[in-house]
Amino acid sequence: MGRGHLLERLAAQVGDKGLAIAILQKRGHLKADGKTYTQEGMKRNAMTAEERAKDRASKSTGKPKKDFKYNPLTNTAKLK
């Protein structure tokens, strides 16, 4: 799944759409109605899974996104 599939991808990962909605609401990416993305949610939804993984890794380490390599099997990014 590529851009514009944030909810569907998370639902596939956790195995339940209701749980995925709850997670995104807790993170501040979905509004209370469970259908409308917040401003931050729209940014995340516009990213691919690879871009989101690199963004997570970059935020946690403080290193630039370009320094990471994406692993689609684990949906994670590690330093090159």
C-alpha cells in the first residue's frame, strides 16, 4: 500500500479496523468521528510506508532521513 492508505495499512498490521482507528485517534491523526484526518494525519497519510518508517527512525535518533535504509519485511528503517 502506498500513499493515501494509512488507515488501511495500520488495520492490516493490527488485524482490526476499529483498533487501527483508535490508535490513529490516540496519536492525533484522526478526529473523533474516526473518518476525518487531522492536519498531522493528512501529512502522514500522504507518505508511503517507507517514508513513515524513515521519519520515525529520524525522529528517534535525530539523524537525517537520508541516512536510513528501509526494510519492507519489517516496516522499519535502520542506519545505512
